[in-house]
Amino acid sequence: MTVVGSKTLRSLNSTLNPSFGVLLLFLLLFSGPPKLRMRDPGASLEGLIDWSILLNVSAWIIGGFWVWSKRKLWRLQDGFALLPIEEKLTLLLFGFLAISIGFSPAPAFSAFKVYQLIVTYAFIKTYVSEFGIPQLLKTLFWCCAILSLADVLAGLIAPSLVFFESELGTLRFRGDLIAQTGVVSLLGLILLLTSQSDLPRKQWSFWFVVFGGVLVFSLMRTSYLAMVVVLVLAVIKRPAIPILKRLSTLAVLTAPLFLGFALSALDRYRKAEDIWTLSSRVGLWTYLLDATVSQGPWLGLGYFAASRVYAPEFNPELGTAHSAFMEIYVGGGLVSLSIFCLIWIIVATRTTKLFFQRSDRYAFAMVSLFCAALFLNLIGGELQAEPSGFCFWCLVAVLPAMVSGRYYRPQGIQVGRVGPGFGIATPK
């Protein structure tokens, strides 16, 4: 242990790496864990339990115990006042969502979802404090790699786990019961092009083909748009990542040809007019807004449980709000939504500063992950038990340290003064 100022943390000059058990836990929390079967949205409200629910609950209980076992890493000597503002707002958000449990149609279900949020954020903060930011990004990458390969293998061995009927009646490679193909391939490709761009050439090429192929065949338009934005930012910023510089320039030059092919392919499997209604989400959100305004505009109707009640009323095939923002509003009301939006504004501000301040691969990785998290959580994402939400909480946990310059580099590490909150080392 190394004493720094008034705090104590592990020396990051050591070769401290997560154990296999911690990595497995990371994968389980990042992925949900995978559902592996279809389930009626109303079953959770009724408290029906099966083997998948037992696996899910067990993983999150173990995650909570692991975080609690590391509680010394998140004891503050300097007090609550010196916490980063987004960390204060996050705690406040969790508090108001916990209050919404009292209004929930299924209090136990809402309580578990709030618990998942708390464990997710605390797990990420603890993981970064224990192993560093590069290790966090590396683990995120390998989780995306494992889940993308699992989707591909399931497509060959058990197609019913990953192929689902589209609105035109054709099969679509979505991966819902393991991991959403458009989400894990997007995050994996972003990390491959940034923080993991130094992989050996054969490994890099293999994963580029895997992630690129899964992303293309996912037919997920939100992920396509997020990837285009990342490439445009790479052209503007020209980060110190040689492979990304070459690929982003090539992508921009060939963009008209690719977009023409993509739109032609999408037209065969997706309804073009659904772009304007966001695949019926606009109607769903209007219905949920009306229900919340009329019944619980300020403190909501019960986090996550309320959408399980009202979304099927609009469309029996829908079981969630299909937006992290809408989920927060329906569950926690205008108070929780205001706090959540403030967190996003602060995260966006820090990301913008990082974009202009730094051009290294870790900084641009966080900028790219912000773009992905914004699109994925705005349209369809959830804040817990899902890669898109996990990605958002990584931004909240890591950006304050990166913008201030207190983060871990793979070489030349010097343990300097630790910032408020969790231990973050100052690069030499």
C-alpha cells in the first residue's frame, strides 16, 4: 500500500491485475448476465422466478459483496464536499429513484433495479481504483469480444437465441438473449480502434473482421450513426492513433458508396418510414409521458416497474420504455430526470474538454464511448444490466480523473496526490 496525502491506495507501479473471478464477475455485470430465454414482461412484476432469474440475482449479489469487500477504497477522508459534481448528482439520483420504490406497482422489482444501478456504479469505481483506467478499457474490450463471438456461435448453433423477426417478417441478427449485436460490436470496434489499437496485427485484423461483420449484420441504425460520428471526430481531431487516422480518412472518402449500399440493404429488412417514428418509439414515449404526467409527474411511478405496466398497454410486444431518459422519467419523475440530464450535461462538458485537451488513445477512447453511450441510451438503452448503461457509468466514473490529468498510463506511472473520490494516480 502507498500512502498519498490523506488517503491510501495500492501502488500502481505494481503489476496488479484482476483475478479470473473478478474478470468473470465483470463480464456478468456488463452483460446483464445474458437472458438465454424469452420472458413475459409481466412475469417480473408478479415475482415469478426461474433459473435465469436465479443466475441474474446471484451475479448481482456477488457483485455487491465484492464491492463491499473493497469498501476501504471508497472511504473519503476529505468528505462529501470534495466529490466530483457528477458523483454527487449520481448519489442524489439513486436516492430519488429509491424513493420511487414507494410508488411502484412492484416494489421488490424496482428495489432490485435500483440496487443494480448502485452496484454497477460502485463496481466500476472500485475496479478503476483497484486496477486503473487502461485495465478498465482493456476488460471492456474483451467482454465485447467474448459476447460478439458468443452471438456469432449462437447464430450457427442455436439461432433462436440471436435471430428475431423484423418488422418486415425477415430474420434479423439482433442477439437479444445473449448480447445485443449492434451494441457490443459498436463498443468493441471503438475500443479496438482506440485503446486497443496496439494489439498484434493478426489479432487486430481478426477482431476488426468480427466486430465489423457483427455490426453490419446487426442492422442497428443507431449503432451505424454512432460509428459514423466517431469516424468524423477522428478526421477532425486526428488523434495519435495511426490505424484510426488511416481508417477514418478512408471511411470519409468511401462514405457515399457505403451509405448507398447500407441504405439499399436496410430497405430489404427494415421499414424506411420507421426512421421518422424511431420504430414506433415516438408513440410509445408520448403514451408514457401522458401516463406519468397524469399520475406521478414529480417523483414518478416506480423505477423500471412502471414501464413494464404502461408500455404493454400501448403495444403488447413492448416491455420497457426503450430509452434510458424515458425510463428515468417514468420511474422517477421530473426530479430524477432533471438530475439525470444534469449528469449528462456535465459528462458532455468534460468529454468536450478532453477532446480538445488530449489526443492520446485513452482520451479518444473515452470521447468515442461518450458518443456511443449517448446514442444507445437515448434510443433503446437501459442504465443497468446492459452494456450501454455500463458504458455510461464508466464515463461518469472516469472522466473527472482523466480531464484533470489524474489517470493511469501503461508506462511512466507515478503515484501522485489522489483526487477526491476514488484513488486516481497522477501520470509522470
